[in-house]
Amino acid sequence: MIVQGYNPRTGEPIGEPVTETTDSEVDGVVTAAAAAFEAWSTTPAADRAVVLEAVADALDAESELLVATADGETALGVPRLTTELKRTTNQLRLFGEVLREGSYVEATIDSPDPDTVPPRPDLRRVLRPLGTVAVFSASNFPFAFSVAGGDTASALAAGCAVVVKAHSAHPGTSRETARVVTAALAAAGAPEGLFGIVHGVQAGVALVRHPRVRAVGFTGSTGGGRALFDIAQGRPDPIPFYGELGSVNPAVVLPDAAAARPEEIATAFAQSLTMGVGQFCTNPGLLFAPEALVEPLGAAVAASHGGTMLNERMCDSYRSGTDALAAGDLVTEVSTGDRPADGWSVAPRLFTVPLAVFADNVEKLTEEHFGPAALVVTYDDPADLLAVLPKLPGTLTGTVHSDPTEHPLAGQVAEVLRRVAGRLVFNGWPTGVAVAWGMHHGGPWPSTTNPLHTSVGSTSIRRWIAPVTYQSWPDGLLPAELKDGNPLGIPRRVDGVLGTH
């Protein structure tokens, strides 16, 4: 069996096919990664940082080939892919900073105290890497959430080994990226086998089931993610499964904001909706707004342009899902944009529904249609929103548009949205996820399988490490992060006080 890439602009095969990985080959890749983990996990953090930066440099050096290959398989365009590859290398460099700064290990020291009840021994707690991590590539980000993306970068930074399951939509891009990463790791002195890649659906299943895989990172559909989650939890030894799944990303436009800047809001909304042909996990698919805003929103979407979807399955799913929505009796179609005539292309679509009807059909009307489609829920009294918003499914983001006159109401809406969303946006749009220390890219089910964690930003490393406490161990046998005198100079909490001591 093979995995064949296709050109979404034409529907024709592109590039050489990749052979699917057999179960025995998966075992070999994972076994090699597990062996490499033993050395990598004890490599000093500062040395791991140097290796990650070397991988970033190598990817930048081969950007022309990587971007051209990805454009042929995804039709995302050279400008978008060039930016995404730079984001990918910046993620690797960010984790170099995280490793040198050191607070991610949460080093904690409690001095012995025989006079407490019960008596306290010398306790030293630190976060240590889990082992070999399986990473599933996403279709919509062939670099940033793929072979060398955030999950891979954060897991390698944590001290874990990584085996990537490549996405079938861009096998050539995955193969070339893996080639660059493997060569860069070897040149930088990383243990052989530290990073591996497998291809094919069955290989992904075998990877999750492999007894030496200790955690899984996944970005993709709710159905696919749930199936793998169930496999991970159904193992004799269940393992963490960190899945980023579906998200409708509700946005609320309050009345004064809608009245003060209708054209501005409508134009920016349409731009966010159609960015990347709507194939962003943070696409604003649900908008709550006064009835008067529907007309400018409709005009902005009608003037917008669709494009080519990543693959035929996504294209067919978008078309059938939005056609079914339009043919039903719950919503009204407001407008449709244009689209290219060829390939797996789709047009933006905007629908509307009154708040009362939406409230009676929340589950059906919050189904994600991956692509440039959105539903406007119209309301008369903002107070009515506060009763409906808590019914929304878990989502990555929640947005509020407000004028200064409405700040108290905006605060009320935010208080409700924070219970269903992982990131709250004010007077902006959720597309575009910064790679930074303060970013949280997660949320309650079904947006992710674990709302405590993020797949973007420095704290995404927290998924691949677990706490270990050393009780009454001599200083010479402790990890460097816990030794007396703090030889690494990292932030530590000592007897309850946080500092560099």
C-alpha cells in the first residue's frame, strides 16, 4: 500500500508515492526512539536548546524546496507557506529559550523540618520527560502543526523522543521535512533514532498501541481524534492523549459596537472567515449579532473569495454539509462568495438564524463545517445571550466586540465564554495564534481532549513531562535542577518562596 499526494488545484497525483509503514517497521522506529530517549532525556537542557536551534536553521536553509513541495500538495500558496515555515522554525527557537530559562521544570525544594506535624523530610520535586511521544500531523498546517511543528518541538525540548505519523494529504512535504530534521539532529550530535516518521492509517493505530509510546499529540478531526483517544485509553496501560479537535469559535458583537462600526466589523469578519479558505482551527464559524449587522456581513461575504481545499474529502464534506444546512428549515442563507472553477474549490457561505431557534437546536447548529462558512445568530436583547452562551460546546476561542459604553456587559459575556473557551479575544478575530509564552491554544471538549493543556506556546511542553519527588537524596545524586546552590541558575521555589535560589 502507498500514500499518494495530490494537487488540490487539479485533483491530479503529484510527487512520488510513499510506502505505508508496516506494523513491524513501526515497532522498529519506536524501539529506536525509546533507546535514544535514554540518552536524550539526560542531555542538559542548554545542550538540547542548541540542537533545536540547529534544526530550525536547517529548515530555514531548505525553505525554498520545502515551500514549493508543500504548495504543490496543499495549494495554500507560497506567501502563506513561507510565513508558516518561519513560524515553525521560530517555535523551535522559542523552546530553546524555554530550556535556558528553566522554569518549565517547576523545581521545588522543601527543607527538612522535624518540628512540623507530621515531620517533613528533605523533599525536592521536578518535572521529568515521559519517554517516546507519538505526534500526528495536521492537514491544514503542513509545517507548523506537522512533522517539525509545535508538538515535535515541545516534546524534543522536554527531553522526549518523537515518532511522527505523517498526514496523508502531504506525504512529499512530510518526507522532505523529516529528511531535513533527521540530518540536522545527527549533525548536532543528537542520539540516533531520536526522531522517526511513519506513514499510513494503520501505522498510526499501531503507533498509539505500541507499549513504548508514552503519550500522543494529535491535531485533526473530532471523529479521528476520538477514535485514537479511545485506543490510547483502552490500552492495558492508558496513556495521555492530547488532541486538538473541532471548534466553532463563537464571536459576540454587542449592540453599540455593531451600530458604531458595522462595515469595519463585517469586513474584518469576512477576512478572518476566509483566511486559508476557512481551514483554520480558529475560524470564526459562529457570530452573535444584532439583526442590523446581517446586511453588511452578507455584503462582505458576498464580495469575498473562496479557494481550493486541502483535499477532496474536505471539499466534499464542506459542500455536502453547507448544502444540507441551506436545504433545511432552521436557517436562512444570507450570501455566497465566489470560488475558482477548477479543482477542489469551495465558496464562502453565510447563514443566519434567530436566537430562539438557535437555542432550541444548539447541538445541530454548532456542528463545525470546516471551511469558510459561518452562522449569524441574531438577537434583540443582550441579556438573552447570557442564557444561551453557556450551552455552547467547548471551543478554542471566544470573541467579544464592544464599545467603551458596553464594557460592563462585555465583562459579563466574557465571564460566560471563559467557561467554554480557552482564549478570549477583545475587539479582534481569533485567526492567527501567536507563538509566545502567554498563549493558550486549548479548551473544553470537543475543542480538545484536555482543557488544562495547550498545543501552542511555551507551556505546551507541560504535556510531555511529569513530576518526580526526590526524598532525602544526597546532593551528588540529584538532577542538576534540584542541587544545592542552583548550579543552573533557574527559577525555583524554595521553602515556599519563588526565586533564583
